[in-house]
Amino acid sequence: MSYSRIVGTGSYLPARIMTNAELEARVDTSDSWIRDRTGIAERRIAADGECCSDLAIAAARDALDMAGMDPTDIDLVLVATCTPDHVFPSTACSVQRELGMREGTIAFDISAACSGFVYGLDVANRFLITGGAKRALVIGAETFSRIIDWNDRSTCVLFGDGAGAVVLELGEQPGILSTHLHADGQYKDLLKVDWGVGQGYEQLTAESGTVSMRGNEVFKVAVRTLGRIVDETLAANRLSKADVDWLVPHQANIRIIQATARKLGLPMERVVQTVQEHGNTSAASIPLALDTAVRDGRIRPGDLLLLEAFGGGFTWGSALIRY
Ligand code: UT7
């Protein structure tokens, strides 16, 4: 039996750090409210002119470097993002071009909001195990600072910019054991950017072009849904909670992460937490967290990883991976 295996991880964070103190000066908020309610202390903000593809390319180079591969070794590039450089061409095509990948490499973007990276892993895994590709680059990259209303305290304190990437290769050793994806569009109004091409440019305003969220309602559905997907993932693999070595969750809110860890009976020392320094980087948050824990030596070969995400749509998903 063949598996998709993670053979390289990488990440990139813009240089500029925005602290909670800076946000206190902009809107009616406080460092203590942000830390208590979300766990966030700071986030990164892309420089003027720094685009989603710039972040994605830097993370991809990092992951290829760890994998010891050249960009020409890759035959599938997926970029999970809801802040692409352009409507089209896709950000994945920009990554393909800028990295000098082979002509004919498959490249496309995935739009599943904060669940985008897990969706990307699922799609890439299916390509690999069915013979559609041999080596894939899956990237989560976001420039959420561009779609934030910086006068809205209920959202501007939450998000940040960044990118993470993994290189997947087909192998005989266990790697991705299962992926589980779901969506429910009936919740579309709880978390959204209201403007799109369908509305026409004359409809674009500061409010419609930025993130709006009914945070408390999203919070409750997220906790409930992520609890369910933990059960679904373990049952599909006939494994128990005690088998999981690391939870690598989407980093939206430390309280949501704690609730999932409690559900798993995992101490917080076995949970990769980057929300404090990164904020919510949407599709980038899981690969950023994964790369952090791989590079600092916490995640070791053979460890069992549970990745889970929840986001706008609603979309949600998980991946169980033998690293
Ligand atoms: O990544 C995709 C999925 N996203 C999520 O999973 C996010 C889910 N939601 C959350 O993480 C939380 O709901 C938030 C962090 C967004 C909000 O925390 P909360 O504990 O649910 O607060 P709340 O929305 O119920 O608001 C409580 C109070 C309100 O004031 P009143 O009505 O009680 O007077 C808000 O106006 O906190 C107020 N508030 C703030 N106060 C200071 C809201 N934002 C702020 C702020 N600073 N930045």
C-alpha cells in the first residue's frame, strides 16, 4: 500500500510585528481582553506590495529545502487561500512560474477559508495515491490584513498574515492515514467577506470588502463541530484518543483549541500553539504551526498527528498523519 508522506515543511512570516498595544491605540480594546478572549499577543502584517504569492513562494522554498528537492521535482502545486493576488491567474500559477517549475505542472488554488490547507492535503493525497502526481506542494498562504476593517474591534484584533507549506511524496511507509472534509453553506452569513465579483465594483465599500463575523455564534459551532470531527477521524482509523501524539489545530482562538484538546484528553503540552504569536492566519495557520513544531524538534518521525480546521462557509476538516 502507498501513502502520501510529508517530506518537507516550511513557513514564512512577514517581518512586521503588530502588537496588541498597537491595536489599543487604534480601537477600543485592551491587551488583556485580546489575550483572555483569544490568546493572541501579536500578529504579522505583510509589507506594502507584499502579496499572497510572495509569502507562498518563501514558504514553498523553505519546504523544498527541507525535502532536499528542486522545484522541478514537483508536479502538483495547490495554494489554499482566500486572499489571492488576483481573481485569476491563480496564486498557484504565480508560485509555479516564480519557482521555475516544469511546464505542465498542475497548479490551482483552493478556496475553503480557514479549512483550506486541510482541503488541500485531501486533494493532493487523492492525486498522489491515484497516480495523478508523484510529488505535491501544498501551501496555505494569506494576507488577511488586506481584508480587515481596521476600525472594527471585533475582527481586527484576530487575524494576521503568513504562509506555510508541505512537500508530499508517495512512499510505502505510512503517511496521511485519512482525511475528512465537510461543509455547510447554511452558515454563510456568520463569517464572510460580503463583496465579490458578482456584486460589481460599484458595490464595493469599506464594510462590504472586509471580514465580518458573528464571533460568538461561530465559536459555539466551531467547538461542537471540531469535537465531532475528532471522533469521526479516530473511529475511521480504529484508533483511540491515547494514540494521538500531537494535535496541530487551526489557530483561531486558544479557547477553541483548549476545548478540542480536552475532548482528546491531551495535555496542552501535546498541542502545537502558535496563535499567541501569529493570530489567526486562516489557511496558513496549520502549516505554520506544523513547521514550527517540526523545526523545533517536538514533532518526531513516527509521531501520530491530528490536524483539524474550521472556517467560513462553514467548512471543516481533519487529517490524521503518521509523520
Ligand atoms: O477562523 C475561523 C473561525 N473563527 C473562529 O473560530 C472565531 C470564533 N470566535 C471567537 O474566537 C470569539 O467569539 C471572539 C474572540 C471573536 C469573541 O470572543 P467572545 O468571548 O465570543 O466575545 P463576544 O463576541 O461575545 O463579545 C463579548 C464582549 C462584547 O461586549 P458586550 O456586548 O458584552 O458589552 C463585545 O462588544 O466583548 C466586546 N468585544 C471587545 N471588547 C474589547 C468584542 N471585541 C472586543 C475587543 N476588545 N477587541
